[in-house]
Amino acid sequence: MRTHFAEVLARESVCLAGVTDGAKLAGWRRRVVEELMTPRSPYALAMRLTGDVPDRADFLDRWRELIAETVDRLLRSGTTGDTHFSSGQSRRADVDAQKTAVLILAALHGGSTLSQISKDPWPLNAALDLALAPFAAAEGNCPIDNMNP
């Protein structure tokens, strides 16, 4: 596996393990956005569409699993937004950890591509706003929604 893939997975394993609430999720998000907006960072290099496809697939699958574990942990702890549907069920009941992890990875990949082209973090933040919406109100006025410049 490429060095930048291994470096990202090592960092993400530690960082995502420490995400236990909305504030820590917001901190993780800020750090990943900063990494993806730095052209020579391991994160930016890992997201490029170059190199060995099986290595890339393995990298993305492993990162997705780390994210899914984090989402599942947050869901079990009740760290989701306060918005309720008319039936009275919280969003937590409707959130699937695996699908949410895929959505977060898609937001990271597509958003970072658009942001790198435009040299503006806004597209990446907009994509992450949607992917992380179930967790946006978890800490009251947590800055997850308002991370645009």
C-alpha cells in the first residue's frame, strides 16, 4: 500500500477513535478539510485518482470502515441532532452507519476535488454539511454547519 494511504489510515485510526461527540466530530472535520486543502498533504495525495486501483479500493474501504465505526459509536451514544420527525422518532433511528460512512467519503472525495480546482474550501464544506447533517445539532450550536469562510 502506498505510503500516503498508510499515513492517512494511521492518522484516521487515532483521530476517529477519539471522536465521541459533536464537538470532537467538528474538530475532526476541520482537520480533514485543512489536510485536503493542502496540495501536498498525504490526504490530498491519497484522494487523487492515480495509481493502483486495488490499493486505492483497499484504502477507501478501510477509511470507510473507520468512519462507519465512528458513526456507529456516535449513534449508540445518542450524539445526533435534535430534529424529530412527525412520528416522534429521532433521526438516529433512520441513520445507517455504513451508508453514512459512504456519504461522508463521497463528500470528502467529491468536495475536495471541487475545492482543489476552485482553490476554495466552500464546496468541500458544503458537501460535508450534508453528509454530517444528522450530527449537526448534537452539541447545541456546534460549528459543524457554519464552517464556510
